[in-house]
Amino acid sequence: MDWIAFGFFAIAWFLFEFVNDHSFLRNHSLSMLMARRRREWMLEMASRDLRMIDTQIMQSLQNGAAYFGSASILAIGGCFALLGATDQVLEIYRDLPVETEIPRELFELKVFGLTFIFVYSFFKFGWSHRLFNYCSILIGSVPMVDRAPLEVRKKAALEAAEMNIIASRHFTAGLRGIFFALAYLGWFINPWMLFGSTLFVIAVLTRRNYFSAARRVLKDSE
């Protein structure tokens, strides 16, 4: 049952990523609506010479990626600390009514799996931070209003917008990794809890991406 639950968790995560990033439903998601706003932002940026507000927004995006990347590193360290305290944790397990006994090897495999999820999230946040840096450079390369015609500025702005969108996708993937890491914690209780926590996380993320008030705000303004 443990491995069935883990297989369900892995397949559910994969299918959720596929539906949100590669199926026709992605065109109706909050992320896609925000991608359109990112393009509009860059086109608006290309029409003005004072771009301090744009650099401040980019700095905020970079700081967000750096924050969650640092949090992922701390979580990885916590996982290794948990491995070092395996004996103490198993003693606590024996005193809990939720699980009478758990093999040491299975517990360590669970911790390694959790570590892998946080490593995945760290790489996503790290790459997102790098891409936001690239986007800042592309913003700086957009010609000023009086130095290039509209079409040249528009093309350069759309390049910056696409880089920004790609960076946001990696950032979103890193956040999903953290959410699914929280679902994964249910496995430390029992396999049935992993089933429930996985479905709960998918329900929360689906609601926020397709049925949230934030999405309605953007959709109603179109």
C-alpha cells in the first residue's frame, strides 16, 4: 500500500503539471492571464523613458525567487538533519497510534524522497532567479523612445516579456514543488493520508488557478 500511494502521488503530480502547462486548459488559467499582462507591461515599458518602476518590479520578482530558493535550501538541510535523527523519530513513531511500526529503510526512503522534492524546487527557483536577471538585462536593452522606431522597441520589449514569462513558469513550478512536498508529508503518517493530502493539494491549486477571485478580476477586465 505504501508504494501504491507513492505511485498515486507521483502520477497525480505529473498529470497536474501536464494539464496546467500543456493542455488546452492552460489557456484559461490564472497563470496564462498573467502572462498576457506581462506582455502588456513590457509594451507599456517600451513607450516610456523613465523605467525605474520597471526595475523595482523586476527586483521584487528576483527577491521572491531568491527567498523561496533559500527556503528550499533550509528544507534540504532539515531533511538531512531528519536522517541523522532517524532513531529518535522511530522512537516517537512507536508512541503514536497512527503507525504501530515503520521499517527504518522505508522511513529513510521517505526522507530521501522529500529531499528530492526540495532539491527540484531549489533548481526551479534558482533558474527562475537567473531568468529574471536576464529579463532585467533585456529591459535595459530596449531602446529609448527617441532612439528607435516603434517596431524595434516593440520587438525588444516582447523578447523581455517572453523571458519574464518563462521565468514565471519556473517559479510557479518551484512553488508547486513546495505544495506537493506538503502533500508528501502525509506519507509519514500512513499511505491513506498521502492519498488524502495529495487530493487536497490538487484541489487547492486547481481552485486558485481556475476558480479564484484573482482569476475573476483579470478575466472580468478583458
